[in-house]
Amino acid sequence: MRAARSIVAIAAFAAAQACAATLQVIVFPGGFNWPLWVAQEKGFFADAGLAVKITPTPGSIFQMQNLAAGKFDIAFSNYDNVVAYMEGQGEAPLPEPPDFFVFMGAQYGAVRLVANPEVKSIADLKGKSLAVDAATTGYAFVLRKMLQQSGLGDGDYTFEKVGGTGQRAEALMQGKTAATILTTPLEILPESKGYNRLANATEAVGPYAAVSGVARRSWAKDHRGELVGFIKAYVRALDWLAAPAHRAEAVAVYRKYIPAASDDSAAKALDLLVHSTEGFAKRAKLDRAGMQTVLKLRSEFGEPKRELTDPMKYVDESYYNEALR
């Protein structure tokens, strides 16, 4: 009898998966995808009638170009990338104007400037090559501001386009760059080996909206139910991660997807991302002050010049509000 019930349950699960809407999600690889892993492992996406395929991106250009082309439905990307491409300031050309928008928050702050052990201060970066994803989008303007505040002009350093945060962390550890911007938890390993944190974004530039959930307005309009379900599942995963009773299981999920991580490093990542003032956006809520900082930096450094003042121009919170009702 038990075997028969088990077969029925498996068949029912398979049928539900077959009927599930498939969402193509493109992300930067790394521990920041923890809520997505939890939503997969705990069945939160399945409960929302979704099958989610997660694809790592080598960098923001690939991500934005393929999101615009409709090859992906959802991206987790820097809020600055959305603003840049919507304002015609993107790192790479798109065949036609995009209709990107932000539908929820994902990461607040947790953006660090980390350097080789011999680099003791930002002033020591004069004449050095620094690793970036793109020179005119993402965290590049945060880095430029940090350097400017320490008296370094644009001609005092060079940017080398290395790729996303994971690739930049590897480049730093391999001695291929003097310093780079890393996002939590990618700073944990190099700092444990004597690499120096030179600055934190929130201290250098103020409140900072780092990563957001991004989609195309045209896609979202036609797939409202799926997007609302995705947000529900994601927030449910955040709530699950925040529960002390789930700590050991959360660490196990992290190590499943990042086998090289130890229990201690996974636990530290949990504390930094979930139980500190920076890290995962609380219940995936957008931070307007953080978005305003992004606009301020883009108004200063972006080309062609734009005076950007309205952070909600690039946002539609109706999907998020519906998901949290």
C-alpha cells in the first residue's frame, strides 16, 4: 500500500512539474543566489506553479543583452545596470531601446573594495590596474568615487574588464589585479588569507541599492501571475533563511551549491547576508535612499550626461505589492 501511495505521489509531482511555467533566470554566480537555491530545494517555486532554470552569466553585458533579447525572463543585476541601459548609457549597444524595470530588491550594500595584501590603502592603488565587470556600469562608479575621495584622478589607474564578481574574486586571488569590488560573501575567502578591505560602499557613498530583481515590462505584463509567484517564493525563501531553526539546513544548502565552502564560511556568509544591516534586502523590499545614491553617481559619471533624480522611473512595485498581500 505504501509503495502504491509513493508511486502516486511521484506521478502527481511529475505531472505538476510538467504543467509548471518555466522561468529562465540569469544571475551572477555565487553565494548571493542562496534564496533561489532554497526556493528550489524546499519546493517554494513548485508550490507557486513554477519551474525555474538558473543560468550563470559571465558578466553584465551578456546578461543585459540576452535579457533584452528575450532569452531570459528575469535577471538579478545591479540597479545601476537598469538605469544605465534605460538612459542610453549602457556599456554595450542594444539593437533597440530596452524596457527593463526593477520589480523587487535583492541586495542592499555589502559592496567592498578588496585589495592584494601589499596594498594597504586606496592611495597605494595609484598606477595600478583594477578589475571591473564593465567600465561604465554596475559598481564601476562606486569604485571611481572611492578612488576620487582618496585623491586619485581618472589618469591615476586603469580599469581592466575581467567579468562578474566571481571572476574578479578569482583574478584577485591569482594576483592578476591589484584590487576590485567584491560583494558579500565573495570577500570572505580573500580576507581570510590576508587580502585587505579598503572601503565599504555604504560608508564611502552612502545608502546603496546593489542588486535588484529585473525583467522586461512587456514580458511582465503578459506573465503577471508567474512574476508574482516568483516573488512570493523568493520572499518565502528569505523568511526561511532568517529562521534560526533552519541554520544548519541553510548551511547544508549553501555547501551543496558551493562544495568548496566550509561549514564555518557558510555560517559566516549567512550571518553577513541575513543577520546584518547589509546583505539580502529585507523581504526583498527596495531601498529608495539606496537607489537615489545610484542616480547621484550616474549623474556625476555617466555619459552622455544626464541629471537623474527619480529612482521610481525604473521601478514597478505593483508585482511585489501583490505578492506580499
